Amino acid sequence: MNKRGTNPPPHPVDRHHAARLRRLRRQRGLSGEDLEARIGWPAGMIDGFESGEKTIKAEHLLLLSETFGISVSLLFDGLPDLHGGDGKAAANAVTSPIRLIPGRGGC
């Protein structure tokens, strides 16, 4: 909450994940309650994610990807690039191997 006692608008990444979650859930014919029961989450958690009230943490993304039987990177597909690209950079960053630079903390 901010100083005015209101919640700031959801971040674009959170909006993307909310829409992606809603689409996947509906494609599989699941209600929010059905999905919460499958994962073991408390009532209202999916609604909080989909409405933007709650941020979907990395651990939640992992559980959702496992529940839907998809790669975590698919949850990032189509993510708007906040730095002016075509939206593929964020998804590629999730699936690209990390390259360590010798002499900069690498092994």
C-alpha cells in the first residue's frame, strides 16, 4: 500500500502472469477453487493473482508450471519487453544458460 492507503497498479509483468494464469486455467476447464485444491493453496489465492492483488512469486510459477505440465518459460511467453524489444528477450533469458565471465566472480 502507498501513503494514500491505496494499492499501486500491478506491474506489467504481474499483469502478464495474471492473464497467462487465467488463460491456462480456463483452457483446462478449472475454476480457481479447483486449481487451489490441486496445489494445496488457500481459498482466494488464484483470484488474488488473477486480479493483480497478489504478486506471483517464483515458487508459485514453478508450482503452476508443474500443475499445468508446462515449462516455466512458457509462463513468460509473450511477456512485454519493458525495455523496447519484441517480447522474446524475457522468455529467452529464462531458458538461456548463464555464462560466467572469468575473473568476475565466476568459477
